Amino acid sequence: FLFPEDAFVNQVWVNEHFMKNVFKNYLQKMSNAGLGLDFATAVCMYGKVTIYCLIGPEENIIHLCFTPEKHELAQKRLSGLYKDVNFYRLNQKDFRYNRIFNDYFTGNLSKFPIKIDSPFINGGTPFQQRVWQQISAIPYGCCITYQRLAELAGSHLGARAAGTACGANPLALIIPCHRVIAQNGLGGFGGGLTVKRSLLALEEAGNNCI
């Protein structure tokens, strides 16, 4: 499948048919492996920041965001494909990644030792995946502009295309899209600008653009 970059400028999900196949294949793989289709949800608070996580049958984080709306949408995308998909709520103290995120939010961790393996990533367009890969390479304590990100990802559409791909990032924090800013200001952020400011302040990023 080929996805023209301009196809997703005004929408997050470009090709529903392709994405549904990705999700169906993932769910079938989990079922065939005998892992079942039970997904855990975890809502965790670290200071003033709340993260919403969706954990797959292999106990890896497959979706992370800052709003309940995006969290619910991620669940609907999975449950809408297989009737056997179940969700159960994890308490924060039982969340296996709680210590890792606590270390990050207390300034004691600069890189997440978390494997990126998610159908939400695999379901992205080639351009989105290139953008997410470039974002993953932004060092802790540094920023990059949307325009520069677009150039690194090979887009001729510039900052707008990069910004849209950032907004579609299914693994916030782990893929640190908060480190992408506008030429003259913070730009946007799916979790809200207050959260973006907090994360950049925590990392002491300031105007340290690369």
C-alpha cells in the first residue's frame, strides 16, 4: 500500500481498510498464540500529569495518551473488530511500568527501556512511521521544529504534515512528540499545552533545538 503524504493532512487515519487488516492480523496472532484477547487499561497520575495506557496480551504498552477520549477511541478500534476482545482495569500499583514512569516524572530516567511493538504503530502510513522514527531519535532535553522534522522524514509538505503525524502518535512519551515545537512557540499537543510545557520543563529542554 502506498500513501501519498497529502492524504493525511486533514485526517489522522488515512486508509481504514489497511488499518483494519493490521489490527485484525494482530488480534488473530494473539489468539493463535494462546494469549487471549484480554487488554489491560491503566490510568496513572504522576504529579499533575495523567497518562492513559492500553496494555496488550503480551504485556507491552500498545497505546499511550494524555486524554480519556483518545484512550477510549483506541479501545473501540480493537473491540470493534473482534467480539472476544476484553478490557480490564489495572490499579496504578499493579501497573508493571509504574516504576519506570515514576522515575521519568521524578527526573531519574531519560530514556524509556520499553519495546515499541504496537498495531497502532504498524497501522500508520509509511510517512507517519518515518516521522515517529525521527521523533524517537530526539535526545532527552532537546527539541526539534516541525519543519526540521518534516525535512528529516522526507516530506515536501513541511511543518503541517509533520504536525499531523505528531498528532497521530499512538505512543506519547515513549515516542516523545512533546519535543517537537513550532518555529515561534510550542505548537500543538494532543495532551494540551500545559502538559507539553510541564514535560519540556521536566527535561529542561528550553530552547535547546537541534
